[in-house]
Amino acid sequence: MSAPQYTPCEDKSATFTGWASTGTATLKPWSYHPRPLGPKDVEIEITHGGCCGSDIHTITSGWGELTLGPVITGHEIIGKIAAAGPESGHQVGDVVGAGGLIDSCGQCVECERHQEQLCAQKTFVFNDTFKDGRGGLSYGGFADRIRANGDFVYKVPSNISPAEAAPLFCAGLTTYAPLRDHGAGPDKTLGVIGIGGLGHMAIQWAAAMKCKEVVAISTSDRKRDEAFKLGATKFINSKNPEEFKAALMSMDIVVCTSIDKNADWGELLSLVANGGKFIMLAMPESLMVIPPAALLFRQVSIVGSLIGGRNTTAEMLDFASKHNVRPWIEKMPMSDANAAIKHMMEGGPRYRVVMETEAGAKM
């Protein structure tokens, strides 16, 4: 695969250092020169960074070869504004967060609809190129600092701790947006497949949105008690034939947050009620095999959802603040980034690892 074309754009007076991958799960310290601080940009001294499955898929090349050189992942970013351009809308010292999206054109139909995540000229926070005419590459939050367009940086509500705020910028937003967009509420029974980083947030959002039933679906009973603590009203062990059979065609919305590589898609779709929706948030590295009859004869829809735009991000933070929705986290020092990645790959976290920098430890 050939590397995308881009124009270098570096501020040689500044050097940022992070944990980078060249295509394996072993991260190494690596430094780069960021883009010059533009009038709308901010520089963030990073204090906390959440670890997401997307980081794992990226650093191991599971979603494709890394063609832009060393990649610093991390897209659940919290820190303090260290420098702010005059048009950024931020003040030095503000505690802020940033997620997977750090730029868009601001002029296309998608941007006008506040769906910046669908903009053809968007820039993801890592392993991407900027399309604003200035050039440069994007590097993520497993680092000491980052520069980004201030329009895609959000002040953290004062009643949410910085460490807890970090996962809201991916796990939180990725699950909040589709529930809101597809009508989760008192008249809906909502199922959540997978109780992990995303799933444990989806259960909490659904409970806070007062869904009629919130059904946690897992492949074992290990997380049954925790699912109820998160707000589930029912639990299904998908490997238990009796429990699974009792749940057939019972859910208006099913949110798929993680999936086994050998999943039976027809079986999973059978959980959705006639006319219901199956929302894909997980992105398996293998192809999905969907039996058409599972959709046609019951008018079931499969839809995808990608993070969320600027307005949705701000709304999500406000909702989390007002309804006391918080991720369950395990803090680890960013200096032990490889240990954090290993913990993630072993499926150990309950339910999100948040790495803390030296600056974060002093907050």
C-alpha cells in the first residue's frame, strides 16, 4: 500500500514526545515537531489518555498497514491549555478534552448538518493528514502534548474528574450519539452486546435515558453482577441456550459494541424485534456475513455510527455531567504505556484504562 501524499508542516522550535508504534503492539518513545500553532489552534499539555480498542487495532496494523511512519495513537485526551491562538475560543489553564476528530472543512453539507465526522476533509487525531492547506500529519494523545483546532477541543465540566473525563471522548461519545439519534427512551427495549469499554457506557446512557428495559448481553456470566450495577435491568448469557431463546425478537434496538470473530450474525440479528435496528459500533477485522432473510422478512435494519460531531460532543458532556454518567476506570502511569496496552489486549480492564502523565499526577 502506497503512503498518502502530504506536505510536511513542522514547528522546529517545539518537540513533543509520545509512545509510538511502527506496526506492532510494542510502543517506543518517539519525538516529533508539531505543526505551527495557528490562530484557531490550541496546545494541550496532556494529563490523561484513555486506551481504546481502536488504538489496539491501529498499532497492530489490524485495520491496515501503517503507511505514514511511526504512529502515536490515543484519542481520549484530557489536559490543560498551554497555549491558545487568538481565535481558538480557549484560555490558557482551561482543563479540556479532545477525541478522535480534530479538524474538518467547516463548509460542506455534512459540516453544516453538524456531522463533521462525515466530512470528506476531516482529520482524525492520529495516523492521518491535515487537509486545510497547511499540510502535516496528526499524532495522538499517548504523548506529553498535542496541538489541535480549538473548535474540536471542549472544556471539561467541573464536576467530572480529568481521569474520568478521558473515556467520554470516545467510549462515551461513540455510544451516546447512536442512542440519541435512534430514539432510545422510555418506549424502547435496548440491548447492548459486549460489556467492555464501550458497552459499559452504553448501558449507563440507556439507563439514564430511562429506556423501558436495558439488556446486557455477554458471552459468559462473569460480568452479570457488574452489568446490573451499571444500570441493566436484564442480563443474557448468549452461550446459554435458554436465556438466548427467551430473548428472541424482544429488543427494539441492539447496540453491538464488541464481537467475537466467529459470531453468528443471523443469530445475533434474531434478538431484534420486527422493524428494529441493529447498530454496529464495533469494527471487526474480518468481513460480516449477513443472511438477507434476517433483514428482509422482519424489516430489520443494520446501521453504523461513527463517533459524533461537535454539537453532539458538547451535548454528551453536558448529559454526563447532569446525569452522573461516568466511566469505570483503572489508572496507570503513561510511562508504563506498554503495560497498559498489554492489560487491554488481555481483556483485563474494568472497564477503561486511563493513562496518567507526570503532569496529571500533580493535578
